[in-house]
Amino acid sequence: MDHLVEFALVVFTSFITLINPLGVMPVFMTMTANLESSARKKTAIKAMIVAFGALMLFAFTGQVLFKFFGISVDSFRIVGGIIFFMLGQDMLQARLGRTKIKPEDVKEYVGDISVTPLAIPMICGPGAITNAIVMMEDANTFGMKATLIIMILVVCALTLFVLWFGARIIKLLGDTGNKILMRLMGLIVMVIAVEFFLSGFTPIFRRIMGIE
């Protein structure tokens, strides 16, 4: 029983660090600033469902999928970095919250941002995917596998709670505050994007050049 508790703590701390709900929240806030409360909640719920489903998919079939398609985690990091950079550039110029979203376009907008970039790669990023694959390989008993799934679900639930709480912050900041926050977070997201890109590109470059 003790080893399950220890395993649960390791899973929880690693995923809560890698997913980083407080880091996802500002991006979620700026991208949903012009949505009604109900649409914002639907966006958060859909993003978490997609993220949880993706983590489960990679946890159980990650190695097989990566090998089948010839995909490496480093390649995933590079793509994630490019997506982050484009998102950060739009945020830096306050494009995400510039126009009022039409009621008939809300459903499509929610569907678009809840999958990408919120669920993938913001919540379910390369680090979280890699961690899910490694942890599932370490879970050599049914109890450990069940613990892994439960802990991932707990982290996703906590992230959802943080995103819902962020809606109140949007109201408090107002339009001007949201644009200032958007530009600030855009700069941070672009820095994260560069780190993502370099962390994926460097190992590939070293392999190409034959550098150990």
C-alpha cells in the first residue's frame, strides 16, 4: 500500500508541474475574454476532456504510435514551440481579444481553441505526454496503473477548477487590463516557445552532426 501512495505522489507532483495550471490560466483568460461565462466553461471542459483523452491515449499506446509514425518527442517539442510562438505573437499584439465574437461563431471558436492550442500542446504538451508514457511503463501492476489514471484525472480536475476561477479575474481586470495581461503573457509564451523549440531541435541537431 505504501508503494502505491509513493507512486501516486510522484505522478501527481510530476503532472501538476508539467501541466502547470497557473501557467495555462492566463492564456485561457485572454483567449476567452470575449466569451460568455457559459461558453467559457464549455471551452474549459472540452479542453480538459481532450487533454485527458490524449494523455490516456499516449499512456497506453504512446510508444507504439511514436514508432509506427516515426515520430520522436523532440519533433513534437519543435512543433509545439512553433505553435506557441505563433500564439504568443498574436497575444503580444492583442489580436486574440480585439474583436467581439459573433454568437453564431462562438461554437466554432470554442471548438477550435479548446483542442488547439489549449488541450494540445498547452495542457497536454510534450513533457506531459512523455511523462505519461514513462509512468505507464513503470506501472507494472494493475493497482499502479489505476493509480496513474486516477492521479492524472485529479490533476485535470484541478486544472479545470483553476480555469473556471480565472473567469472571475477576467471580469475584475476589464478590457484594458485584459489587453495588458495579454501582451505580457504573449511575451512569456514566446519565450516558452523558444525554449520548447530549442529543447527539441538541439538533440536532433546533435544527432545530425554526430555530436555525443
